[in-house]
Amino acid sequence: MVLSEIGEQLDRNIFPIVENGGIVMPSKTAKPLLTMGEVNSNDSSKRQNRSKTRTRERATRRKGQTREHGTTNAATPVVLSGLEQIYFSEIDAILEAYPGTQIWKQEEGIWLLSISSLVTDTMDNAAFICAIPFLPITPVRSWGFWNATSWIGPRHTNIPDGSICAFEPSDGTWLPGDSIIKLLDIYSLWAVRHLYLQRFGHWPGAQVAHYPYERLIEQKDDELCGCGSLFKRYGECCKPNDLKRNQIADAINFISLGGAKRQPPAKIMQFIKEKNNLPLILNL
């Protein structure tokens, strides 16, 4: 299936399958950007008993943490240890699904650099640099780059750091302790949408844009509305009310938050260029 057909499916709320022979697949022949990533050999024992560890950790997390507040009870050390075990237990599967993935371990989490080939009728691939913390209340931060060189954005990236915004956190699409492969698959579909936008000037499928000025300057009338509607187009949904608002005030608010100048941090850009000196995850 070619890119144009994928976009048409997304606009009809028919979502392409990402896994198991689906449309958006990591390349089985993708070459690594670096030599093998460094993983602490002491963590190899943590790859055992994956299903039992995953079930136990997620039960602990859901008992001691609420999604709204991101707080934990006295079992926090167990949760942290569980997340580390879960993520490292999936490393072999990640390397199989996304060949060439590079992995670096820090005390507070892991960094991944993965390449995803997107659709068969294009030569483009997407590289994702992901900071995945062991602390559940610290959000995952990831950035996408075309062919490991040029940043993918600014649409549907977070303000102001330009990190990937592929889903609403409050929806529970992906939560700490969920599969990293699932996260990379979500990012792959996000990149396919960007590729379609680049080629055809239209964002395919549902989307969320929280700021009225953001919707006005970025959304097309025939795109699904940024309020998250699965059926109404922006031109017939929120645009009339957005136009009635104080657009100068909305613009100042959006710009003051950094919405007009979203871009990755300098250290992320440096890493993509030089492939060294990753920042500490907690400093993000």
C-alpha cells in the first residue's frame, strides 16, 4: 500500500496495522547509525521472567500511582526497579523489530536511537532518539529526524522543546512500563503522517491542537478538527469560533509559550550531528 492510500485510510479513521506484516514496518535491513550501542552487562540478568515481572510491576504501579497526579506510595523503589527490569527485558525484541537500535544506559533511564523505514514507495526513514526514564512520573521525551539529519516538525511536537507529540498522555495510549516497541510503532505512524503532510499538504486522520492560534496557522479547513473530533473538519467545527476570538491575544499567548519556535534542545541537535555526548535524562 502506498503513502496516498495510507493517508486516505487515516482520514476515514481506518488505522493501518503497524505490527506483524502491516503497512508501517521497521526495516529488516536498516543499517545502524553507530556501532553496537553500549548496554551495561550487569543488566543481562534482568531480561529473564519478562511476563511475570511485567505483570507484577504494572499491578504495583496501578495500585500506588494515579495517572492524574503521577504520585506513588511507599512502594516507589519497587516500581523503579520494576520499570528498569521491564525495559531491559525487551531489548532483544526491540533489536529484532528495529534492527540497528542503539541503547545507552544512565542511572535514571535509557536512551534509544532507532531507525524506522516507513512505506515502500518512499526512500525516507525516520530516526527516533528517545529518553525513557525509570521514574514513572518523569515523561518520556523523544525527537524525530528524517534520515537522521533534519528534525521532523514543528506540527504535532511539544512546546517548546519540539519533542514528539504522537498521542495525548491523558488517553492512556502509552504508559510507563508499556512496550517500547509499541512506543516506537506509534512514533512510526506519527512519522508517516508527517510524510503525508510533507507530500500532500494535508494532515491525515485525527489530531489535537490545544491553542486556537495554533489551529488557525497550522490546520487546513478540510483536516479533522484539532479539538480531537473523529468526524468534523476544522472549517466546519472550531474555525468559526477561533476567528471570533481576540486573535492578537491568542497569538501573543502562543508565541510567549514558545509555540512558534519549537525546536529540539541544542544537546539533542549536537548528538544527532556528532553521535556523542547525550545529556542526562533528568536534565531534560
